[in-house]
Amino acid sequence: MKRRHFAIGRIAGATFAALAAALALCAIGSGAAAADQLSDIKARGALDVGVKADVLGFGFLNPKTNQYEGYEIDVAHELAKRLLGDPNKIKFTTVTAKTRGALLDSGELDMVIATFTITDQRKLILDFSPPYYTDGIALLVQKSSGIKGLKDLNNKTIGVAKGADTATRLTAKASDVNVLLSFAAFETYGEILAALQAGRVQAFSTDGSILKYYEQQDPTTVILPDRYSSEDYGVATRKGGDTLSAWVATQINDLKNSGTLAKWQHKWGIYNENQGK
Ligand code: GLU
């Protein structure tokens, strides 16, 4: 049976609360089976996880091995091991900032572990685990541009990804320093790099961890040292799948408290003192 929480994600605030209550009553009437995502996954025997394919050290589809690898992939395997007794009982799907919410909403994925920042707005429509990593927004520019930071981008165009929180957060920072930014939004990060190379945008902005791969693609570009936000990454699950959300939160806390997350961050060369704050 198709899991059926897809409608919930598009409704916010009070309407959402009223609908959630009504849906809970329906679920009781129909046997409540659909709300138990943990049982659903166990019956299926595999965890459907959305991950990134282009974030080095986090979620990267290695072209040499055709396998996903990185810190977030380790977290996913560990969750499969704890839930299904086998770290490989997992089906990975590549997501982008734009596609990940909809794929979760539609029931195609059980969870998303994909540099997904926990924000108050997103928490209205999705559940998030406690943070397993903290990163920050950065800027990738052409070395030859002479741009050193946000202050040099007044009236310039910044390339961002659709579905990312980058523009909102950078706008807030820029207004603090009286800088006016304009943004161009793209489907994929690859398109933003191309736009930077073509001079259609003067900076490419997203989390520093994501920019690393694109900086490597083009040695004429550089990631500037400043960070303009605190991006807490959480494992996202559907609202209403409360058994799963609570279970995931417990596992992340356990992995954090046991020092396992920090160990994996060292292994992937992404250790960040701010994580788990
Ligand atoms: N982490 C940021 C966000 O969730 C940047 C986008 C991304 O993860 O690709 O909005």
C-alpha cells in the first residue's frame, strides 16, 4: 500500500493542526496501521533514504565505485543496521535541495539525510532529528574577481539553489551591513557553477561543505573564508510518522553522545568543532 501522508506537507499553521487532529481520528477509525512508519519499513525490509550525490565527505556518488559514500551515508547505514539488522538493507535515491521535500512528502522516501538544514519554517511541515552536523553559508567566487566577502557584492547577483535557505539567510546578513543583493535561483549546483564561469552571477552561494566539490571542479574559483549562518543539519522524516521521527531522534542522540558522530567526522575530514552544540 502507498504510504499516505503526502497531503500534510503542504499545509501550515493552525490549519495543519486541525487537519492533523482530523487525520488522527480517521487513522484510529481505519485501524491506525498507516501511521506506524517503523512497522511499515520493517515489513518492507529496506530503508528508502534520500541523499546528496555531490557533497564530498557527506553524500557523494563515487564515479569510480558507483557507490554512495560519506558521513551522511554512514549515518544511513547505521540506521538500517539498527532497524533492520543489516546496514545494507537500504535504497539510496539522489536528491537535490529542490526535490528532497517533495520526495519525502509523496511517500517515496522514508527519510532524507542530505545537508538539510533544520529551520522553524521547515519544522512546520517536516520532522527533523536533533542536529548531527553544523555548517555555514559561504561564497564561491572567481579568484580574479577580487571579491573578498559579502560587502563586495552590493548590487551583484548571487547564484543559489532552488529549495535552499541560502537567499533568505544571506539577505538577512546583507541588510545588517547595508548591502543590497540580488539572486538567481537554479535547479542544480552544477548550473550555478556554469553561471559563475559564464559571468552571469558574480558569486555562487550555499553551505561551505557543498561548495567544496565545485571549487575542486574549477581551479580558477575559490571559497571565501567567511561563514554567514549556522546551518544545523537534521535527518528529515514526514510529519505524522511519529514513531519513526522519535526513533530517529533517539538514534542520533545516541550516536552523538557515544562520540560516534565525531569519530565519523574525523574519518571523512569534516570535523567541525561547532557540531552537536
Ligand atoms: N543546507 C541548506 C539548506 O538546507 C543548503 C541547501 C542544500 O542543502 O543543498 O537549505
